[in-house]
Amino acid sequence: MEGKLKQLISDAESGIGLAIDSKELDKLKIEYIGKNGRLTALLKGLKDIPAQKRPVFGKLVNDARIKIEQFFSIKENQIKQREKQIRIQSETVDITLPGKKNKLGTMHPINIIKEQILDIFSGFGFKACDGPEIETDYYNFQALNIPVGHPARDMQDTFYITENILLRAHTSPTQVHVMEQEKPPIRILSYGKVYRSDDDATHSPMFHQIEGLAIDKKITLCDLKGLLDAFAKQMFSTKTKTRFRPSYFPFTEPSVEVDVSCAMCGGSGCRLCKGTGWIEILGAGMVNHRVLENCNIDTSRYSGFAFGLGIERITLIKYGIPDIRLLFENDTRFLKQFNKW
Ligand code: PHE
């Protein structure tokens, strides 16, 4: 019996000594001192021993248990220490590594130009107004003197939700809303997204417009010319010249298209202005009396002018960007070039 106990102790010592992690150690615990382990098996043999020898043998078994438990606790400590060290090593932070930089976003070039334009016109007393992008046929067309079936609707071919509800093709409907709600004098800029079924290098199905409207006593085409010339000089350069060409819009009469002298060549002709020296930037005119009447404005007392420009177009010209699609792809390598700050 004693021999068996000695054997058990030495087996346990060498087995525990070889264990490399807590999992293995747990297994050994079950094998040696578990309920059905080897020590318990020896204890069960106690009944076969003569009664007077039992206390001595019982003590030996107990001593063996204490010894084996000591082996376990020593090994457990060693393994815990090792595992802790391994964990610490794997969690080490290299404080000499360079920090991660958080990239800051930049203002989109369309927004930069939009802010500039709103800013210039606010200096002339124009108040910026927002309006709905989903409009009725009346506000997008009819109120602006474009009746149902009129061929001029082709100029603003948009996307229809129902026969009567559509995505606005220009920001002029906002001007109608304002004229219905406010009394002259009116000086507003309507701005925002507009939609047309167009898609190529210089047209996008969604783009941004800013339109101006001024209604007051004795407003003339000269006021419009003076304002737009002053705007062009602030927007591009003090040397910029403007040119007004007769045109047609159903909502203005007379109507004009406005060109600016090419910012790149100064008017001598280049790739940007296609050799003409001039670049068209907007449409404008005196508000058609029918539009004013539709909004209950007394045309015997008031007149007005309106103009409309595409923000993308001004952005392409101002920065010499060759393709409108670059403005919508959101490639940060492109966008970060316009960082104002
Ligand atoms: N609403 C016109 C368009 O989008 C632009 C414009 C506005 C032209 C005001 C003349 C006067 O095409």
C-alpha cells in the first residue's frame, strides 16, 4: 500500500511538472485527486486493511493528498504567472508608433461657390429662400407662363411622379410661392437642387440653381444689367466683362442670356471658351407681366427682373473643371483640392 502511495506521489509530481497550461492541469486534478481519481481509489482500499493499521494508513493518504495539492498549487501559480506574461506581451502598445490621423472633411466645391454667390447677392439686399423639390405642374410651369402642351416645356424636361406632380426643373417655383405670400418690394434668391432628364459631360440629371427675383416700382432692364455686371466682377475678376444677348424664356420678356469674358484667356480665345472669348453663365430677363398677374401683383405699379444660373456651371468655369461628373463622384482626392481652410 505504502509503495502504491509513493508511486502515486511521484507520478503526480512528474505529471504536474510537465503540464503547460491550466487546461492540462485541470485534467490532472481529475486524474489524481478527483472524485473518481487515483487517490480516492487507494482510499477505497482502506477497508481491506486491518483495523489497527487503518489510522496510520489514513494519515499517509492524507499527507499524500496535501503533498499533491501543494504540487498543484505551485504549478498553478507558475502557469498563472506565465499566462499573465504572455497576455501582457500580446497587449503591449508600441508608443513610438506614429499616431493615426483623423481626416477632416472639406466643403464641397458646389457649396463653396453657392456660398460665394449667395454672399455677393446678399450684399445687394437679396434674401435667400429655400423651397420644395417636389412641385406641382402649376408651380413649375403654368404659373410661369408655360401652359400644358407648350413646346417650351422641352427646355425643362423633368421627372414626373404623377401627371401633375414632378421634381422641379428650376428654382423659379419658389419665386412664385414668395410672390404669392409677400408684397413688393421683393428681393430674393431661390436656390437648391433641380432635376432634368439630361446626362453628359456638362449636364447632370440633378444639379443646383440659384435664381434671383427683384420686384419693385420702376425696375428696368438697366438695373438687371448693372447688377449682373457687378456680380460677374465680384465672382470672377474686376477685369471681367459681361455681354447680354437677346434670348427667349416664357417667364421673362424681354429675355437675355449673359456671357462673361473668358477668365482663362481674358477674351482672346482658348479651349475653355471654345475660341470665342466668351462663356455663357446665366439666363435672365424682365418678369413677364403674365407671371406677375398670376401672383396678383399689380403690373401698373410694379415690374421686376429675374435671373437664373446653374451653380455647377459657375463651379466648372471658376475652377477649370473639365467634366461635371467629377463634382458628383465624391472622390476625396478631387474634393480635397478645394479645401478653403
Ligand atoms: N428658370 C430658368 C431655367 O432654369 C432660368 C431663368 C430664370 C431664366 C430667370 C430667366 C430668368 O432655365
